[in-house]
Amino acid sequence: MTGFPQLDAFRGGPGLVRLVGHRGARGVMPENTMEGFAFTLLAGVSLLEFDVVLTRDGVPVVTHNHHLDGAATRDAAGNWLMGQGPRVAELTLNELHGYDVGGVDVRSSYGRQFCDQVLLDGVRVPCLGDLLDLGHDPRFADLHFLLELKSDPALRDDARAREAFVAAIVAKVRDRGMAGRTILHSFDWHLLDVCRRAAPEMPTSCLSQMPETVDALCAGGLSGFVSQDCSLPRMVADAGGQLWCPNVEDVTPELVAEARRLDLIVLAWTVNETGDIDRMIEAGVDGIVTDYPGRAQHRLRLRGARW
Ligand code: MG
């Protein structure tokens, strides 16, 4: 019993490895789209990871970068933007909805990684509220949200703006009645401190990637958590997180065991290759965050495991 009922949906166990759809199912469906989220849920994967930023008019929307990615965005005439697109924070929701995010340009280096993704027309960046409302669909009663807050580097020192960003997201989650099914997730561990104050009813999830995470913690004043003998799970526990989400390359069975002793849930990302899926299962993680939920389902089924 943790006091956070939403954690149970993410906790693995013997013969149970949780699957989390990364940006929906980025390997096969346009990322961070309602179409991709619906596909993932209908495929029997009820945990969704996605990214949230604010528009100029303060609407929380689901998209990965602060700038629209030109390799995954077309203008009203259907042309790829190419390169870096406009900043979401400088667009109103109405302006943002003038762009189509239903696929990738397979000529780009980004698009070449996802050339099996379907190409759809007329797909809009979702509002966070619309995604949360899927939780009210009786077909998706098990749906839980791993909501990544993308902190804006331009506002790193603006405490008021950071609090307003968190407040807008928390208000939306509460308004849609999904606080009990949401985990707040970020690479920015300082922002997660803001989350814990603003929303004590929602657990927090610390993303990490070595060595960038320790560098960022030192630069941001959390260096007290960082020392030669201080492991990432210990840092997450000391920082107040309930989940540790390491890059797949940083996961070892020893670190997973330590995280368990600290009562942390471990979700590895982004676990796409079959060898990595197998390695994460053997390391004992609670769950894997993947662009290819179907591929992961097959690996688990072959081992007699559920998700
Ligand atoms: Mg993310």
C-alpha cells in the first residue's frame, strides 16, 4: 500500500511486465496523436506515455518538442516544414491546429527511423484534455497516463512561469477527473518538486539518461544528491520520486534490485529492439516504454508473461 493507487497499474511482478506505449505507438502510428493513442489502447496496452507543452494561449497540448519538428509536420498546403518548425509557445491553439502531424517525412534522418509508421492526413496536435477524456470511455477503464512535462530551457530561471506551467497541467488533469490515473514524469527533477507541491495526490517519475542527468542535477543545484557512491535509484528516492525511468542503456540487474529495495517502480525507455526487450525482462524491470507495443507483446507471450 503506497498511498498512490495509480502506481499499482505500473508495478510489475512475477510473470507480469507492464507495457507503456511511447508517444502512443511511434513505431507504427504517428506519435502523440489521438489516432496513435487509440490504436495503442485497442491493441491492449493501457499505459500511455506522452509529452506536454503549453500553447501561447495557455492550452496544454501533446507534442514532444518545444518547436514543431519539420520532419513530422506539414503545413496547410501539405508540404513538410523541413528543419525546425515554429515554437509551440508562440502559437495559439488555433494556429497550431493549422498544421498536420499525421506522419513523418521518410527522406529525413528522423523519418528514416520510423518508415513503417502509417501516413495519415488531417491529424492535429491533441489537447491534453481530449487525451484525458479517453479515460472516461468504458472500453479503456484500465487506461493510465505517464504524463511527461517538457520544461522549457528558456524559462529555467523563471520560477513563476514554471509554476504556471505545472498549474495549468495539474488543473487540466483534475478537471477531467484523471488525477487518480496520472503520474507526472520529467527529466527536470526540479520541476517534479514543483509538481509534488502543486499535486500531492499524483506520484512523480524521474527520467534519467547518463551522463546528462547527473550533469543537469549538478548544474541545477541538486548536487547534494550526486556523489561517487550515490546511485541513480538512491538519487530518485532522495529526490522524492516514486518511479525511476532510466534509459535502456543504463539499466543493470543490480540497479533494478536496488530500486526495488527503495520501493521504486522501474520503467525502462525506449525499449524497441528484441534483444533489449529480453534484457529488460531479465533485469527485472516493472515495465518497458516502447515504440513497438506489438513486438513487446510477442516477446512477453513467448516467455509466458503478461503485461
Ligand atoms: Mg516523453
